[in-house]
Amino acid sequence: MLPEQLEAIYRKNLALFSKAGVGYRQWQHAPILDFATDERIAKELGWTAAPTKSLFMKIKGGGYCLLLTHRDRRLNSKLVKQVLGKRVSVCSNEEMAVEIGCVPGAVCPFGLPEHITLLVDPVVYEHKELMFTPGKPDYTFAFDSAELNKLLMHLTNPVITLPAVEQA
């Protein structure tokens, strides 16, 4: 990914927090592109916020969506199909990078192109604070999960909150 694309995603996130009036904390650190590095840096910096996962998917028949969930949750493809009316499949790293400009392992849930549907797993609301990578893999943002709806209201993307279901 080009540094200017990642910078643009980062700036969109800063603008979103400002526009929504949502406070956040940010850290700059070594790039996080895998689980092991994420765990190491989280311990070093003493993070307590719940780590999120942004899973970029292709919708059968055309279109894309992104699932915002907790890092340890698995994709419930049957539930997503029930909500969207179509099957989804996880995109390759190459296709994801072309479509949304993110680096594999550091997919950002905000600042997406307008045509991409954002699916929100209600499990994220069970945590006091959430953290995510705002485009640049060497930055992490954290904010109160109670403020998530303020951020979502300022997005131009379609946003769907999935029904709450127990994870198998």
C-alpha cells in the first residue's frame, strides 16, 4: 500500500472523531500486522481496550462489506447471509488492498468507500473500550464503546447491526 493512501485513511479517522465529538486515545508503535506482534505491543503499552477485528468480504452477486467484531470472534456466515440475503466470502489480501486501501493485518473499520456496507457485531458493545488500527499499522486508536453509535451516525456507508447471537 502506498503511504499516502494509509495517511488518507488515518486522516479520515481523525476527522470522523472530531466531527462526531468522540474522544479517543492514540498510540504510535512498531507496525502491527499479525496477532503475535499485537499481543506483544499490547503488553508493552498496557492496553486494556478490547481489540477489534475488521473482516473485509465480497458479497455474492456483487458488492463488499466489512464486519466489525471482537478480535476473537469468528465469522457467522449464516447470520450474515440471513441479514444481507446473499452469501459472503472473505476477500484475498490483494483484492482487499485494491478496494479499501488498507494493509493486510491492519484493516480499518472507518473511512471506507461509501459503497461498502459496515456490519457491526453487537458483541463490541459488551466491552467498555474498543481499539482499532486507523489505517496506519503503526498507530492504534481506542475509544469508549458507548460512543460507537456517534461515530456510525457520521458515516456515509450503509451500517447494519447484526442480531445478537451466541457464538458456537
